[in-house]
Amino acid sequence: MVKLDETLSLFQDLIQEMARKVRSMHCLAMQIMESGDKEKALQLIQLDEFVNRYEEEINDRAQDVLALLSPVATDLRIVIAGIKTASDLERIADYAKNIARYVIKNGPVAPCIRPIAQQIGESFLAMFDHTIEAYQARDVKKAFQIPEEDEVINRLLEEVHAILKEALKNQKIDDSIIPTVGLLRNLERAGDHTKNICEHLIYQEKGQHIDFD
Amino acid sequence: MENCFEIENLNLYYGEKQALKNLNLSIRKNCVTALIGPSGCGKSTFLRCLNRMNDLIEGCRIEGKIMIQGVDIYDPKTNVVDLRTKVGMVFQRPNPFPMSIFENVAYGPRCQGIKDRRILKEIVENSLKQAALYEEVHDRLHESAMGLSGGQQQRLCIARAIAMEPEVILMDEPTSALDPIATSKIEELIEELKKSYSIIIVTHSMQQASRVSDDTAFFLLGEIVEMDTTRMIFNQPKDKRTEDYITGRFG
Ligand SMILES: Nc1ncnc2c1ncn2[C@@H]1O[C@H](COP(=O)(O)OP(=O)(O)O)[C@@H](O)[C@H]1O
Ligand SMILES: [Mg+2]
């Protein structure tokens, strides 16, 4: 059925497009964390609106496919997984927006943790890219491996804790930098939602529910 | 759960041509079993085996066993008339007899020797009620059945089958000549009837199969590729050919 194939392929393209927008928001968030550029932070907050509209569009398309083309089996799961993936992408975008908000309020992250903050950001982006590649290629094996990358982010966050403790003890900084941990938590959460997308992909292809937490 | 049919090593030939190939399956009692597959794959042929309608076709030869209540219906001792009482059939095109609504339903019981007018009336009313037709025709039971709409005629044919107190009702694409509303009435009726009867339905509509049936068998070139609960067939078919067929990518 050419029509169903075409429509599903357009549906998945839309999700890819949304993922690219979300990715660009996180790239911008990383720059802002370092530069403290409030103009750019405001721009980022506006981008979030844009991403929300993508999610609505994806839901509308999903409804069309269900109402008009009656998909079953894997086809049906592509639609269900797509709706869930769009919802996780929307949340991931929110975390970029939170970073922008933080920077507007508190300025850039403290210099002593900038390098590791960048490392966390890059780890997240790599994991996100691998997830979207897996989604594109419908690669279940890859989807199973990606959660390991999340471990890296978690370990880096523990390191941040250690660095901060050390800095406070040596009174190199005051405790106003404590919220930085909260800032970086946004990337941890974004990582969790990225893992969810891997779960949706496995469900889509295998019909199995996996829980990576 | 009990089975109404057990089929073992069933082969069927029309002359030289083999139309059914080594079928082995069980059909559950008080369930709706849908038979799906492309045209010419043997669905109607298989359905006709279940009440020996193929006996009437010249050159048709059957091997294997079809057991109903522990008895092989192809055993020489089986009484075919009794069998067709037990296993009723509804066809693609409604085929009421050119007589009154009442006589259409009373016809079978009359042939079985029931003469008492009061008992016949009871059977007719009951059958029409079970076929969800009584409300619509109770004030014109003695008018010709040919004046009914297509959907009503088909429900009349179901009532006619019910009047014989069957175990099983076979339906060969019973809604393919009906509009969506008449179709949905028949589908609702099927849901109701399965409480009392086992139903085997051939349908070319995937959605109908998924809506009305508990089990589904997918036929291809005279073989059963896959048979499972309808839920499994439409969610996670095991065979690639089944998935291709139900998703409309076949061929
Ligand atoms: N009376 C018959 N004589 C010879 N061949 C037949 C007869 N009825 C059906 N066939 C052949 O048997 C095969 C199965 O037909 P049928 O059971 O009608 O398929 P379906 O109901 O799945 O469309 C087809 O190839 C058909 O041509
Ligand atoms: Mg047929």
C-alpha cells in the first residue's frame, strides 16, 4: 500500500525535523551556558514555542493516519511510538529552555565547572544524535546500546558535585554557584527522555515494552 | 476452552487441481473465527467442507478428517442432513425463498417434521428476535421476504439458519453486498450470536475480521500460513506473509 508507506514516511520525516530543531536548541544552550549571552537566551526561549507546534503537527498527522489509513501491526506502532517520541522531544526542548532561563537569571556557569559542563553537554548531544540515527535506521540493536551512554552523563554529574565541594571547602567561591548543579540536572533529565525514545523505537519494531531505568 | 471442529490433514482436489493443502487446525467453540486471504486461496472451499457442501461439486475429492463432537463428518455413517442442521450456512448474497417472512424461517423446522402451528410461531419469533430482525418485521410476517432490504434479507437468512438450532453458523462474506449500516448491524449481531453458536466467517475486509473475530486464520494458495488469536494476528503476526497481507503490502 503505497499511500500508507508514503504517509508514514512523511510522518517520520516530521519527527526527524523536530529532532533537528531540538538539537539546535541544545547547541545554543551550551553556548549560552558559557557566554551568558542573554539575547541568545531569549531567542532560545522563543524557539521552544516553535518546537511545541511541531508536536501538535505530529499529533494531527498521527490522527489522520489512524482515521484514514487504519494501520495495523508495525505500521500502527510507528504511529504510537511517533506520538510518544514527539512528546519526549518536546520535553527535551523544555530542558534547553530551562538552561536559557537560568542563564538569564544567574549569568553563565562558574568558570571552574565550565569545562565539565561542556563535556556533559557534548555527551548528551552525542547520545541524542545516536538515538535519532537509530530511529532513522530503525536500528533496535543500537537502541539497546544507547542507555550506556547515559551512564557517562551521570558519572560526569557526580564529578561536578566533587568539584563544587572541593571549591567551597577551599573557599575559592561562594555558595551562589550551588544552583549550577540544578542547571546541569536539566541535561541529565534530557538524557532520560532520550532513553525513552530508544524504548519507543524498540516497542515500534518489536512490540515489546522495555524500561531502561 | 472446547473446540467445535478439529481438522486433521485435510486435502481437497477439484479434479487434478489441489485447492486445500494439508490443513490442520482447531476451531474454538462459541468464538468467531475469521478466514482471511486473497481471492482464490480456498476460504470458501474450506468453509464448504465444514458442512459437506462440496459433496455436490463434481470432481471434488477430499482426504483427511473433520471432527465435530468427536465424530468425523466424512465418515460414511454420517447423516448429511443432520450435519447441515448442526452446521448452518449464510451466503454472500442474501437468498431468501420467494415466500413470506414467516415461511422462510418456518421452512427448515417444517422439513424436520414440525407441524404444530403454535410451536412454529414460537420458533419463527424466537429466531427473528435472535437475528435482531423481529422489531422491524413483526407486523408483516406474512408479507413476501423479497420486499425486505438487503440487510434485512441477510438477517432473515441468519434467522433461517438459527431456526434449525445449529451448533455452528458458517458465513461466506455475509456483508459484501451490504451498505455500512446494514454491515454494522450484522457485525453487532455476530457479537451477540457467538454466545450461543460458534461462528466461522469468511471476509475480505481486514477491518471486519479484526472487529468481529476472536481467532483469525490466514489462507494463502490453499494453505494456512498462520492461525492465532485475532489480537496476535493484527498486532504481531509471526509470518512475514501475514504481516504483508494485513498491512496491505501483499503481492
Ligand atoms: N467448483 C469448483 N471447481 C473447480 N475449481 C474450483 C471450484 N470452486 C473453486 N475452485 C478453485 O479453487 C480455488 C479456491 O477457490 P475458493 O475456495 O472459491 O477461494 P476463495 O473463497 O478464497 O476466494 C480457486 O483456484 C478456484 O478457482
Ligand atoms: Mg470465496
